[in-house]
Amino acid sequence: MIVDRRGLVLAIERADTRGAWQLPQGGLKPSESPSQAVFREVEEETGISKRDLQVLDAYPEPLAYELPAGAWSKKTGRGQVGYWFLLRFEGTDDAVNVARSSESSAWKWMRFDRLVRSVVGFRKPVYRRLHERFKPHLAGGAVRRGRAAAQPRVNPAGR
């Protein structure tokens, strides 16, 4: 999970499902640790380099979700188990570039509670647990309501 200085999260739109927004995620290579993989995957999916990120927290255990039976594949099997990190984005929006990823078509900053409401059902329990752990760093309530949070700008790939 990547948050900006306002506490908004970076959501990416899946290239294969228009309107399906989620947090960046990816797989571990056999030779890497979760803390190494997070920076590689973030750069692959968002274009954001490690130098623009600061680790704020890590979920203390892996979290899993099961895919609906029709979505099982050789690559994912029945679901996924993930190590989750909270990263603060220290760069400018120009550093975000999802065009490098074949998995993403656009990106935007949004309130995490909005992302949870719009994400597919099988991811909701994991996202809710992330919210409980990371909520001190997230925008929410009356304190941070504003136009940027309520009306996020959508940034298509390549912009």
C-alpha cells in the first residue's frame, strides 16, 4: 500500500477489467525476500523507484484471499497469499507511470475507504485488515475531507 503525504492511497486500474481498482501487488521470485520484492513489484507496476518511497510499516503476517472458482488459474491457483507493506510516496506524480506495466491501465490517489467499497468482494477482508493496521497513516473522517480526496484525478497509462 502506497500513501501520499495527504494519506491517500495509490490505486491502480486493472488493464484486463475496466473499472477494477486495487492496490499494487505482485509475486516473489525464489531468490528474494518480501522486503526486496516489494520495491521491484512497485517499480514494475507503477514506475515508482525505491528512492521515492519510505517504509512506514509492514503487516506482521501474510494475508490470504481465495479467488472465485471461475478465476482459478495455473498462475494463481485458488488464491494468493501476500506480504503487505505500507510505503510513503515522497516523489511527485510525474514519477508514477503505469504504462510500463501490462497489468495496469490507469492510476489515481483515493481515500482507502473508497477503494475498499469498490474493490472486488474476495479482496475486501484483506483490505479491511490492512485498514485496521495502517489507519493512523490514512486519510479519513472529517479531518482530511477535501476536493482531492473526493474527486480523484484519473491518470491513464502513459500520462
